[in-house]
Amino acid sequence: MLQLLPKSDILTPNTANPQETVDFIASYIEKYHCKTMSVDISYMNILDACYVTTMCSTKHFIKYPEGKINWIVSSETVDDFTKSLNLGNSIFSS
């Protein structure tokens, strides 16, 4: 099966609305084989980034329990905030 891949290795949602961002990333996870992926949400504020990473990491884990998502965020605070949730498939970088 042929699969169209994005031009870049980093997925960057085209909206700042957190729910639209979750929907965009979730549909990408459904459509494409992305066991390992990178997502840039560095333009989002800390609370929105925490929401998006939590929701999308959960969705990704359901499909790829051994997969990883590299989240590019604006602050290490996002990692600190979500650490207690034990999102084992999430790697944060700023």
C-alpha cells in the first residue's frame, strides 16, 4: 500500500485552537503509519500544550503501544506538568 507522507519529518498543526489541534493530530495518527513521530506545538501556551500532548499521546499509545512521539514544546514545564500522568510514549524537547 502506498502512503503519502508529509514533506517534513515534523508534523506541525495549522491551528492554535487546542481541540482542532487534537483532531488534526488524531486523524493523522489514524490515516498514517507513524509509530515514531515528531510534532511541533511550540507556538501553544503551556495549558493548551499539556491538553494536546495528553490527548494525542493517549490516542497514539492505543494504536502503537511501543511507539514514541517527540513533542517540540515552548517550555520544559509541559513535561513537568504531564510527568505524573506517566505518558511513556512522550518525549519532550524545547
